Amino acid sequence: MLKHYIITTLRSLLKNKIILIINLLGLTISLASSFIIISYVVKETSYDKFQQKRERIYRVLCEDKTYKQSTSKSPIILSDLLTNNYPEVESITQICELQNVKIKTGESFSPENELYLSTSSYFDIFSTKPIYGSVKGCLDSPTSIVLTRSKSEILFPKQNPIGKIVEVQIESKVFQLEVTAVIDNMPENSSYSFSYLANVNLFSKVYSDTPWVNSIKTNWDFNLCTTFILFKSRNTVTPFIAKWDEFEQKKDFPKEQYHYSLQNICDIHFNSEHLNFEPPRGNKKFVLLYSAIALIIILVAMFNYIMLSVSKTEIRLKEIGIKKVLGSSSSIIRRQLISESLLLCFCCFPLAYLLTKFGVEKINQLFFVELKISLNNINQLFYFLIITLLIGLISGLNISYKLSRIKAVNTLINNNINLRGKSFIQNGILTFQILVFTILIGCSLSISRQINLLKTKNPGYNRENKVIFNCPTSNFTQSLLINFKSKLLESPNIYGITSGWGLPPLSTAMEYMIPPKNRPDEKIKVKCIITDPNFVKLLKIKVIEGRFFNEKLPTDSSNCVINEKTAKMLGFNNSLDEKIEGSRVIGVISDFHQTSTLDNIEPMAFVLGKAKYTTDIILDIKEDSFNDVKKHVQKIWNEIRPNENFFLKDIKEGQNIVYYKEDQLKRIIIFFSLIAIFLAIIGLFAQSLYSIQQKRKEIGIRKINGAKTNQIAMIFIKHYGKLTVIANAISWPIIVFINSKWQENFIYKSPMTFGLIVIIASISLLIVLLTIIVNVIKSASENPVDALKHE
């Protein structure tokens, strides 16, 4: 029976090659698109799900009431307090990070992003797979280090590294650490992953010569670590929170400044946007949006397939009628039609998988993601097969349901049975298809306009031909900084230099809470930017009141300059000679965006700083000389800081990093919108082809009565044009609503203008006309004798 179904199905599919090709193309592209989006959604929603104790693992969050900001960092003192006073806690660990670390590889030190520090209890909480050694007590020694498999293979190829020494350079100090364990590489869907994990006491050794190092274990203000708690059971979390709230009311706790809360490890990926100093993580809205796009693509493809299959089935009515007369029951015919649908979908499955497999690298580059497609990924394969099965099954059931209501005798005596419904239903379906791609066109254009507005909006300073050089571990002395600048200016391609800490657009700045002049009980957050006298001149920022710093006046080192926003927020009518944190205000400069136009302009104060605080250097360069300047800067930098990290970017390019998520959204929306539009177009093409073929007799009679080709063509053009106008009228308020909701959190908004609506309508009308014009002209030009003969 199965063999019979397959043979009959293949024979039926091959009868109409145009519809077969359209169905294969539409289903393959829609399945491939869905596979890509599903892979992204599965990855995003699986973060930290591999942790075996995930329901009992919580991260401690700290809210600073003074600065009105939250962070995932907490003080070291918290660990002993929780362990000794709360029986609900089974285990606790703290993770610290050391930046700009160098690891000795061969004969030289190579830079690494970071070195993580923790305790042996880390492995009691988190799930890891040991490769060499045991993780039990592996970080008990202050000189121990744990490697991941990939780093072990680099440092000690084809060796058991247990007992080997790893040399680590941090802040000009070199430490010899003994390898006590090697674990498998951290999964990609882990919120916290590391390559090196050392004992937490290494932190004190690195900063042993600083005055504050002895107080880090007892001071509540040193939020250095991320604290993870493993509770004995899920039921002990609520009692713990109640006890903790009571503890915060005690005398020795700084309750006026800090409040602590808990976050389950599985919530970290999607619920960390409100935290300061948190690396980029997932966005639940994006996951929902991309899931909706996948659903639209699937629905459009499935809808096209159902309508084309119904159209094809109308041609096969006599075949079905004869089968019924010869004894085939409705259930047999339904099984046959469902088999056809499932077979076609599963024929598309390998094509869609191959298309996804070979296209995923380009997708990763285009959308700034890291997706992997593999049949070895059971979860991924399961979702792929389920989607394919659902499309085939739902489509087949729909088609078979329509046919089950038709009597055999009607199929044999009536050539004009319409399975697709009345004409207004067919027109409604066509209008819906046009509506879908019109909305997608409108959303794509409005998103592109908004992001282009943000990127091109003047941030308040001159960005043209400016490059920024980040040197986070410079530790400049005054003479070294002066010498470095003078060597840079030897290049004819460099016109000017300014340096400091917190310079736009990528740097973070220190923050102070300053009370307004007439409201001493309030506090205003003011960013403190360290700079030099060349800052406003180089970036062409206007001095509104007073003056900027003068290098010839030594007293300026104790003065400050503020921006307009600071003067307004602090209530200064005449800002000159006012004081902020003991510094006299000598000038007011115009407002500018310190990071990007995504954020409000913030209150800022500018001070002259010592050379050792320099982390950013901005260069004013000759047009089209970036590559030459980069070589020149790198040469000089290597002379004073050999083998140290080197970052040089055009300021405009640097700002694009800030718009990473918006760029990702724009690219994904446009890409998948184009796919959905393409699927809607081929569906519209096939439907128009069938509809026009159904009217061959009418066209033939009109031509015999004297109608010209262009007159007949205009009838169809007017009909589809009317449907396009209706679809656009419905789409406009939907597009405006979606655009307004998306722009709610933006400071600068690109308005939905009448001109843009006209452009969207023109594009949709052009697409419809180009889609149907070939079928219309071909049918209108046909010999009427042939049309009537076939009828």
C-alpha cells in the first residue's frame, strides 16, 4: 500500500511541473528560513539549561541606592556571611576577573582577554566535565590553575598537563601557577565561560602594593566579585530571602546605600539589561520577534501550498470521481492527498537542510551571530522534523477535508466545481498576501530610516577624520605621555591629539552624585571625564560660557568645566565660580552625547587628570590616511609597550559598535522580510496564473466581440490594482502602530511621513503588477479560438 501511495503521489506531482517547482521552491526556502530562526531561538532559550543544579543556583545582584543603579558584582565579605549564618545555603562561590592578562606560550607572553578567579566550591555548583585531574579541591592552593581542553592543547600539546607550570603576567608581575585540573570547553550557551580559572587569592597578590587591598575582604563598598549561591532545595529560597531582608535592617549593614536580591541562573541571559558593566546578552523581545517572523514565513509558504494544491486538485476532480465510482472511499483519497503533502514536504527537508547548512556561515557574518547546524544536535533535528511534519500534515488535512465533501457524481458531470470558495474569499486571500508583504516592506523601510537617523545624527562634536586609540593598560608617566604624543605628531597625517579617560564614544566614565544648588536633599548623577586642554578644540565643541582649560595655568588642575545639562540640572544661573566637589567651575561647553544617540545627553564635568589615568587618545587625521596612521601609531606603541594590546578605530566605526543590536535587528528583519515577500510573490504569481486560466473562455468571448489585448489586460490590472489599494489602506495604520511602538524608547524618532507611505504603496503596487503582468499579457494575447476550443 505504501509503495502504491508513493508511485501515485509521484505521478500526480509530475503532472504539473510549474506548480511542483513553485511548491518545491517555496517550501524549501521557507523550511530553510525556519531552520535558521529555530536554531537561533533554540540556542538563545537554552542558556545555562545544561547546568544540572540550575533550579537551585542563584546569582546575587546589588542595587546601589545612592547612584540608582544595579550590578551583578558584590563584595567579598558577603561569602563568609552567607555561609556562616544561613543553613539554607548548601554552597557558595565568588568569581572575579582580571583583565589584560598575558600567558606565556613558548618563549613569549601572549595577550588574553581575561583570567577568572574562584574557589574549589565553583565545581560543587556548576556542571563541568573533567579531562585530566580531579576538580575536587583543585583550587585549594593559592598557586593553582584550571585549564579548559582547548587552552591545554595550545600550552601543552599532546601532554597530560597536571603538575605543569603556567606563567601568567598581570600588571607587570609574573606568577607561576600549577595546573591542577583540565576540564572540557565550556558550552557556548553558558552565561559564564572561561579558559583559565585560578585561585581567588591571586587578586590580592596582583594588587599587593595598593593601599586598599587589605580592606577588600571587609569593606561593603568593594563590589569585585560575582556571587553564586547553591541552595539545598528550591523550597529554601523564599525563607532565605525573608531572613536576608531582616539582616539588611541590622546596624552594621549599609542599608541606606545597598540592597541585595537574587536571580536564578536561567534568568541571566534575558534579564540583565538593567545591570551596569554586564556583557552583551540575549534579548527576549528579539527572540519573540524572530519567532513571529518564522511563523509568518511558514504560514505564507503553507498557505501558498494549500491554495496551489487545491487549484491542482480542481483539475484532478474527474480522476477523484472515477476513483470513488470504482470503490475508493473518502478515507483512502484523504490518505492519498495527505501522503502527497507529506512526501513533498519531506522531499524539501534535505534540500532545506543543505541550504541551511551551507548558508549558515554567511548568515553568521551577516547577522553577527554564531549558529551551528548539525544533525548531531538532537534538539535541533527534532524541531526541524516537527516543523516539516506539521506543514505537510496541516496542508494535507486541509486539502483532504475540502475533497471529502464532494460527491462522486458531481465531479463527473460538473467541470466548474470551485474548491477555493466564492470570489470574495479568493479576493480576500489575494488581498491578505499583498497585505503581508506591504507591512513587511513598510516595517523594513521604517526600521532602516530610524537606524540611519541614529547613526547620522550629530552627536554634538565633530567626528570627521577622527580616530580613537584605546590603551587601557598604559600606566603613562607625564614625560612618557608627552614623548608619545610628540612622536605621533611627527606624522604629516596627524593634525592634532587629545587624551584622557571617558572620551567619546566607547569609553565609560566615573560618576559622582552631586546635590543641586537649591535642593540639597536630592542627588544628580554627573559623569566625570578626564581630559586635556586640546579636547574642545580638536572635537570642535562650542564653549558657551567662560573658557576651557589652559595648559599654561597650573591652577586649572583644581578647576572643572561642565556642560549645559549639568548647569541646568544643578540649578546654576551663572555657572562661573560655582563649585562642584570642591572644584571651581571655569566654563560651560555645549552638550554632546558621550556614548551614542541611543542615550540621553547626560550631565558631565570635565577635569584635567594625571597622565597615569590616560586610557583614550583621539587623533585628528588627514582624510583617507587611516591605514598609514594605524601603522605609524602601532610602530610607536610597540616601542614603548611591546606585545601589548593595540586598538585603533575610526570614531564613526566605533559608534557603529554601539548600534550593534539595532544593526542586527535591521539586517535580520530585512533579510527575512525579503524571503517572506518572495514567497508571497510566487504565491501571487501562481494564484494569478490559475485565476486567469479559469477565465480563458471569458477572455476568448471578449476578443471575438472586438476587445483589444490592452483592454483585456487593463481589466486584470484594475482588479489587482484595486486589491493592492485595499491592502495598502489596511496596512498603513498597522505599519504606523508597529513603528510607533518600536520607537518608544528612542530619543530621536524618524517620523512616518506621507511621502514614505506613498513610497511603500508604490513599491507594493509595482511588485503586484510585475508579478501578474506576464500571465495577463500572455492570456490576453492568446488566440480566442484556442481558448474556446479548450473550453
